[in-house]
Amino acid sequence: MFLLKFLTSRKMRLITMGIMIMVLFMTRSVNSFVGITWGRQQSQQLVPSMVVDLLLQNKIPALRLMTSASDIVQIFSATNISIVITLTNRNVNLINRKDLAYAWINDKVKLPINKGVNIVLFVQVFKGSTTLNIVVEVEKNNFSQKAFLEQRPNTTCCSHVDKELCIGAEPFSNTFLKDATNYQVVNVISIVREALDEMNLGYVSTTTAHGMDVITIAKVPSKSDFRDDIKGLMLESLKFFNRTGTPFLLNMFPIQMVRDVLNYPIEFTFFDNMSNFKIQDGNVTHYTNAVELMIDSIVWAIRKAGYPDMKIMIGQIGWPTDGYPYANLKNAERFHKGLLKFIASNKGTPLRPGPIDTYLHSLSDETEFRTKFGAFQRHWGIYEADGNPKYKIDFSLQDRDEYPTQAKGIVTMPKRWCMFDGDKSNMDLAKKNYNIACEEADCTKLEQGASCGELSDESKISYAFNAYFQKNKQSEEYCNFNGLGKITTINPSVEKCVFPIEILSFQDQVAGNAMISLKI
């Protein structure tokens, strides 16, 4: 995972899934900050300028953006939003020659620097089923990050990061990357290193983010340690993190850990745990919630590796609202309320007291995110794909009981839906068309236990037809389904199951007599 860090007076940040360029802004603030991730795997994407406004209105100071697209990155150049950007794993080989590396670095790194952004690059790429970290000292104008931090103990590294380039997500994961590709690690990093040096970008460094599966999960934190198969690589990583003052970036999802791994009561995921369940670790330390237990499990592994004071930073944490047991709006609101109160308190965990910088996952649902690991992967959003907030959450850390600001300027498609016409004479044909629709459109809300999972078979067919129709911009030809589809202006939504209407992209066109809705 390549991670570039840009240092700037503007506190901006960017991210993605494969390569991550990360810009560090050194600050004396000792308070935690809360940022948010934004993935763009949607059939109709929120316009970047609207996202900027959404973040500013909600006073969200930092964004982890899952892309390195220049046109999107540049939208944030006039803001005080910290940005993290990413180059996906599959695109790493785009820079496997010096000329390609020069072109990419010039576009993604040099140009932002010319606008006053200083960049630090964190590089990690895959080798077989594991990865190799290249450790590079971060130094510019005889300035050392480590020395800076030692001289200023109240300085928080990575707080209010300006920009960040990440190459590779959770590269040591044995869950998500069992078939990781060999990206000619040494060759690529050598080329990038040489290109950066020759372009006067010699202060570039490397890091990565990790999931909980880098450790052997134990019932109590003190028994946790890094997996044997990657322990050598983790020691290399930690050595680098320590040298450069880089925090350990942790992606964590308590609902999965508690339910699928630890098999603890679901109440343990919440900070206001209403059960009597707690975990005692030794004679003194006890845990009443999963977040503190998970963080301290990582802390114990890092301690055992010889780095007891390494900073922990949460790169992703959230709660899905659909497609998984206990994934609903009520629980998502409850979880985030407790989490944000915990972050605002700056109390930290039993083993790691003090502020913990955090990125919430994520800004909006991603209707085209792969569902290999579950339907819930498309439903992490605090906002619906159309920019409407799902539940109450206070990004300002003041614990206010209110909904966040809606996305402004969103234009929705006309209020019309595609439905199954109810002809049951050939249900085999209807089910065939249902499958065709769901192969392309998002039908994850129809799964058992999901918000639309209790619909009748006929209504499920209608939902699938409509999802396909909306994804294809309401073109009438996409509501045919061998004559089984019909267009209606009567909203078929029922109870908690909403039949969505797509948002309108700038390039979309609608019929001249159609009515569209604009949120201002």
C-alpha cells in the first residue's frame, strides 16, 4: 500500500483503497478529531462539490477519499478539509517503469506540492499472499518527523492530516487478500523511490493500514499477538512506524468482531452496554465494550513487539444499516452516539489513555461495492446514496440529538418506478428477469433479515425491476422484462422498505415533460 502524506497549512486529507497518499499536518492539538471515509462505488455518484459543502456544513474536518482522481482531489484544494487519497491495488503496475512513475507522481504529487502542499509517501505493495514494507526515513531540509515529535511531546502526528496516498488496503489480511498479486515489490518501490528523489521529493516515507486479523484473536487483550505467518513483516512495519513517528492505522468493525469472531453478546459492541457482560483481563483491567477491547488487543501485540508507546489511529470504524444481523438504523445511531462521546472524552482505553483520532466509515452507501463478504458491505453509509442522512449523529462531538445536514443541490430522477405487472401465468420467466435485474442492480436489501427481506415474492420482483430501471436512468426500455414490467407514478414503498429513486448526474438527461426534484 503506497501512502503519501502531504503537509500543508490547510489541513486537507484524501484516501482510497489501494495506494494511499497521506499528508501529515503536525499540530499541537491534543484533542481527538473525527473524519469520515467516502467511497464512490455507486451507480449514480454524489457530485464532489456537493460533498465538500456537506462536509463543511457538518463541520467534518477530514475525509478519507477512496480514489486518486485528480478532478475530485482538486475540488478540495480551497477548503480546510484534510484529505487522504488512494491508488487501488489493481493499478499499482501503472507505475512499474520510471517514466510511468514520473508521470503519475507529477500528476498526483508534484502538482499538489506546487500549490503549497508538502507530501510524504508511504509505500506498501503485495508480494504473493503477503506484503513487503520499504522503510524510508522521512526527512526534508534536515527536518526529522521523529525529532520534531520528541522535541514537542504535545504534538500529535497525523492529527489533521492534509493529504494521504494509500496503496493497498489491509495488505496483511488473511481474510480479504488470500490471492494477493505479486506486484514486483522491490522493483516498483525502487522505481518510485528513485523517481521521487530525482523530483526533489526525498522526504517520502511509507506506511499501511491494518485490520484486526493481523493478530491472533484472543478472549482477552493480553493474550493477543501478531500472527506467526506475518510476524516478521509486522516487526518491519513497526520499526518503520517508530522511526518516522507514524501511527498504527487500524480498521475495525466491532459488530463483526463481537458476533462472528468472539461470539460475545451483541450488547458488548455498544458503549452504553446494557448487559452485565464484561471482560476481565488480569486483576485490574476490565472491558465493557468491544472498541476498547479491540484497540487494547492491538496495543498488546505492539507492546510485545517492543513499541509500548506507539500511537493508534482508527482508519475505519462504523456500523452497517442493512444486510446483516443487528444492522439497522436504531443500532447504528446508538453505536455512533456512544463512539463519538468516547472520542470526545479523550480518555482513550485502559492501555492507551488519551485522544484517538478516528475516521468513521462511511459517508454514503455504495450500491456497487462487491458483496463477496456480505450484503452489508454496501450499507455502511451514514447517508443514503442520494445524500439524505439515515439517522441522528453529531459530527461536532457535542452530543446533540439531531440529524446531520442534508446534501444540498441533489437532483433526483422523476418520481416514477418500475413494477412487476402481476402476471403470474409464467413465474419462471418473471424469476428469470428478476435474476437478470439483480445481476446488475443492487438487490442486497432483499436478502433474509434485510430491510426488504419480508416482501412477498411479487413485491421482491418489483423491487428488483425498479432497481434495474433506476440504475439505467429510468429509460423505459429497461422496464420491459419481456412485457412483465410497467412504469408507475405511485410510490410502492412499504413500511421500512423503500423503493429508491436514483439521483441525477450532470451528464444524465431526462424527458422534456418529466418532473425532477432539486434539494436546495
